[in-house]
Amino acid sequence: MKVLVTGFEPFGGERINPSWEAVKALSPELDGSRVVKVQLPVSFNRVREILPGIIARERPDLVLLTGQAGGRPNITVERVAINVMDSEMPDNDGFKPEDEPVFEGAPSAYFATIPIKRVVKTLRGAGIPAGISNSAGTYVCNTAMFTALHTIAVEGMKTRVGFIHVPYSHGQVLDKGRPSMAQETINRAVELAVRAIIST
């Protein structure tokens, strides 16, 4: 089994992105499955351009995308991605879409195909705060999730796709007064999520 796990580069003036830090920390093999790790750009256009090619090249059995949701207090497993790009904050390329579709003519939304409740139960069982989120937002994280699910649907693949948002790590909020989580806990959460999905 091959697992493609992605995290994002830093954005919004941050020096790190805890999602990518967690992905980097993953072992190259988990429970007998090969893990392929890819850093995605925080760019609406480049994510839509490169992610389908990565999926086509790797042909993974599972795609687990991860991203930072600064301000959320826990690990959140996303239920749905919507066909909308809309942001008041520009991406790392300076692009700031307003009410634009991710892909013209694509469905309005796709649901995650990983066992989201099992992942949450696994994380909580390990003492990690976690929950289900019904909105991946309309920034690049949602675009990546929608792009992956749309690519799988168009290509007729059986690959499972999911997205996990992680909070700020402690070092990012020293002067913010926002919720955060230890990077080591974020790392463990992503690993446990992969293992939970593999075992399903």
C-alpha cells in the first residue's frame, strides 16, 4: 500500500507550518505501507496545477492532506471540500480569489473518503484533542482537498482522500494569545491518523 501525505509551506508571515513539520517527521514506512511525503505551495493556482500530476505519478492508495488552521484549538478532520475559492488574505503568490470555482463544471462539493470518525476516536483515545470539522474553509487547504478528490473522481481511481487541519504549534503563538498544540503532539496525531486509516 502507498500513502501520499502532504503538508504546506509556511504562509501569512510564519516561519514554519506545523503541518509540514508533522509530515516530515513521519517514518517512510508505516504498518507495512510506503509513505510518500510532499510539501505543497500555499498557492491556489499552483496546487491545482501540480497536485493532479503528483497523484497520477504516485498512484497512491491513500491521500492524506494536512494544513494549518491557526486559531483552532484541536486537530480537526475535515468532512467536506467545496468548489469555491474565496479569500481576504492573498496566497503566497499574491492571488486573492473572490467567489471563484476550484474547477469549472465540477460538482459543488466532495465528501472525504477516509473514516473521519475512526480517526477522531483514535486521536482522542491517545489523549489528543480532536474533532470533526464540517468546513475546510475557502482558502488553499480547501482547494487542495477539492483538487485531490476531483482528480480521483475524474480518473476513476479508488484512492481514499482526507484532510486534517492542525493548530498552531506553541512557538507560533508566543505573542498571539491564540490556541496552540505542542509540535510533538501534532506529529503524533498525523502519524496516528495515517495508521488508523491504513488499518480500516
